[in-house]
Amino acid sequence: MKYVRQKEWLLLLCDKKYHLYRMKELLDAFGVSESVQEEFMRDKKILLNRRVVNKDTLMKEGDTIQIKAFEPQEIDFIAEKGNLEVVYEDDLLLVVNKPRGIMVHPDSKEKGGTLANLVANYYQEKGIMTSVRPIHRLDTDTTGLVIFSKCSFFQPLLDKMLKEKKIKRHYYAFVEGVVEQDGKIEAPIGRDRHDAKKFRVSKTGKYALTHYKVVRNQKKFTLLECVLDTGRTHQIRVHLAHIGHPIVADVLYGEDYDHLDMGLQAYKVVFDHPLTNERVQVAIPCAF
């Protein structure tokens, strides 16, 4: 659907897809919980052509749906100045390039030193009054793209898109050894019983599938492009180590390399925009 933001209000133009939908059916498609639906209808935060709605109100093509989706919220992490590379931004989403060596968010909102703290500072400087909500995470030593939701009303929809694999994340992995051809690794992943920090391929683990393509070979190393069908912790790192090609400088699953950073970068995300359904592709240059 086409949309326009007017301060706290989001205006949507009903298209053919939602013609003769009930209001509840639209909100269900957006992933909005029953309690939030009831709250927004009760408090007149959802209107159709400027009129109050209930769950059975029918929409027609060309109608204007108004949702008070951008009510000011507290920026809920400590704001810290630093270099934040914003790669993509619109009213609903922020995509940033996470530097190596920091977590996406701290284990307590009273702590700092993470990507969430840099985003909090960005919001503060830009006057964006919303809480800091990453849609997914990257390991501390993995660099690359992280998506943040700027609108709590549509957070459930973004979470749903990620769970249903409608947000594709592409990685570059610089690995040890020469990989001759493209392939996939389909192997369950579970915790390592001998090391609380590690995971491993295990028959009792959770299903995991990683696709990889050879980008280039150079002497004793290979650059791969990896795409995840599942999102297990350390999935790429565990899977590549399992087939004998650990990521360069991955001290947890491979070997340490002096003066080299871990060779894993989330370089591209691809998804259909949650409102317009237009294809969004955000990418950064290869770091290796």
C-alpha cells in the first residue's frame, strides 16, 4: 500500500489487495496482537476515512486508513556518540553497518558500549522519539548490516517476516582452504557440552541450513557468499568449521591470525517493504 506519514499518524491508501477486508483482517496481516487492536480501536487511534472503526469495519479500494503509529516513546538505551554508518532509512526502518568488536545491544539498558547505544544517540540527535529495537543480531566480531524497527506498531510484522524467512541476509565468509564448488550444509546445531561459549553440529541440536557460493579462491583461502535458511547462533561459523573450512581468525572455531579480524560480514539484506511491498535491497562493499 502507498503511505504517507503525518507527524504521529500513518496514512495508508487501501489498494486492491485489501478491498473488502475487515479492519481486523488487515491488522492481523500486520501481526498486531488482539490487545493492541482493541486498545487502538477503543482510543480512536485507527480511523477509516476519518471515522471510528471496529473490527468488522469493511475497507474499500481507495479508502484512507489512519493509524496513530508514531506516538513518541522514550529512547530506552544510553545515548553514546560514535561513528554510526546509516545505510538505509525510512519511516519504519533503519539499517546500519555494525562495526567489528561491539555487541548489538547490552544485557542491561543501563550499560553502554554497543550498537544500540550508538543508534540511541542517532535518534536523539535527529529528534526521533522511539525506542531502540533491533530486529536481529550479529556476533560481536561479525561486521555488517543490522535492521532496526523505528515503529513499535509494526515491530510484530518485522519479527514475523524474519521468522518466515522473508528477510534474506547474505554474508561474506573468508575461510581457510580452497572450496571448489557451491553447496549447502544441512546439519543440526546445539550447544557444546564442554564449552559454554561454543555451539557444534549435534544430532540433538536444532535444524540448520546454510547455502554457500564460491566468490573467489586465493592461494590457501576462499571467499564465500552464505545465505541462511535458519538463524541459529553462530550458524555460519559452526557449519563452515564442520566441513573443514573455518572462518579466518575465528578464534572460537578455528585459528587465531595475528593482525587479522574475523572474516565474516553481513553484507546484504533483501526484503519486501512491509507496507509498499516494493523490493528493498541494501548492500555494502565486501570487506575482504
